[in-house]
Amino acid sequence: MPTTPATESQVITMKLGDVEITRVIEFSDISPMTTDVFFPGSKPEEWQRHAALLDPDHWDARTDLTRVATQSWALRSEGRVILVDTGAGNGKYRPLQPIWSYLNTGYLDNLAAAGIMPEDVDLVVNTHLHDDHVGWNTRLEGRDWVPTFPNATYLMPRPDVEYWRPENLPHTRFGRGNQNVYEDSVEPVLDAGLVRTWDDSYVIDAGLRLEAAPGHTPGSSIIHLESGGDRAVFAGDLMHGAIQVHEPHLNSCFEEDEDTARASRARMYAYAADHNALVLPAHLPGHGAFEIRRAGSGFEIAAWAPFSRT
């Protein structure tokens, strides 16, 4: 996949209250999945109904292929640099996930363009432990996978640390889709003593709080930002596409527990709509984030974030 490098003309940073938010792209491109594969059970008329919203940033109507971004949210809060999710990583073998396999992207260059070197990162938050959220936890040094962010504490949800152990893969829905991930992107930072696990909720600082939001994985989580009257939700993989705002019954093909995923997503939408909170998912291309409002018994996108389109 091609890299989307940061340039001076791109708007990649905004501020909410006292927290600075920078969008760090790993890549953004057409995915290899058509709508019926990425969102099983979705109907062509649902995509056509929202074509003006979705095409071209989120869906290519001519080919029916979806679009996806892989990105981190870098936060500067209370004097610390916090990295939310670390993408797919370079040089990693993903036998059942060729989209993430043996990548060679300029992610660290894009991080540097945002003024962040690996040693500057104080905290890494993995919202869950799928391959495309932990990849840059480590990098290859010789023959060994070593922590990319040597001075950071890595926050990982304890349920996922247990669930994704290699011996458990046959009992998961994603299964071999997460093959090698624990060994090359989780275990090395555990062995380095850099991981702190948590359950239910975790206070990062006065303006940032982690909250469990299971379904996509048992340990899936979101981050609430509340600072200076502003609010935001870093949604991780509670949603994978903009269509899920207007058609919230749709799940991606990657959910471990579909009903629980829908319930967690509904709670997040309700909170964001009722508190005017910006929603920042992990995989949304285009402007990458949005404001949401209630529309009848459902929800709709009210406005896009000011980030430049990918």
C-alpha cells in the first residue's frame, strides 16, 4: 500500500481544550474488500442511499470497493506525548491478512513530520490487540523485534492480552488473521517490562480516560477526552466506516461478538451526540473524524473534522 506522507499544506493538527491532537497516517487507500465482504449483510441500496456522503472518500461506487485508512492519533497532554494505536507496522508477516503483510511505509517519517521521534513518546495506548493497531509497537533490529518507543509505557486492555495469546487463536473468530501478532508486536514489549494492563476503565490524566467498549474484541476500548469544555471520543474500531453512523446495525467482518459490538457502538454514538463530542475512529479516511447528531431514532454525521482529506 502506498504511504500518504505529511506535508506542510496538510492540516494534521487541531486542539481541543488543552489537548493537541495530531493525525499520523500510516496509509490510506482503496481496500481489497467490497461492501458485502467488509460489512456482511449490507445491501447495495444502503450504500446507494448514502452515496453522496460516502463516494469517493469512503467507498468507490464504480467498483464497490471500500476505502480504509490506518492511522494513529498523537496527543500532547499535560506535557506528555501519547500515541493512540500504532498501525500495522513494517516487515511483519500476516499470512491471512495480505493487506498488512510485509509493509514498507513511511510511518516513522510521518511521525517525525509531526515533530515526534520514537524516544519522545511517553505513552502508547493500544485500544485493542488486532494486527493493525499494534504493529509499530515494535520494529525489527537485526533478527529481533524490539520496542519502537523505548521510553513509553504501553497501555493494553487485560482481556485482550489474555484472549490473543497464540494458543487461544483457534478459539477466536478472527483466528489466524491475528497470527504472529502476539509474538512480534505484543510479547517483546511485555518482555521489556513496558506494558501496563487495565480493566474496565483507566485514568490517563485530568483530560483523558480509557473506557472498556467490548465486542469488536473482548478488550476493545475507547478514550474520552474532556478538556476546557471540549469533548472527543477516540473510537478505536467501534466503527470501520462512515456508513455505520447512518446504518448502525451494520458490523464489519472483524467482530468477535456482533451484538456486543453494536451495543458498544450505540452507547458511544449516544454519548457523542448528546455531548457534542468529536468522534475519531482508527480507520476513517477522508477527513478522518466527525461530529454526530441525532436524527429521528438514529444518528447522522453533522460535520467533518478540519483535518485535510487523505
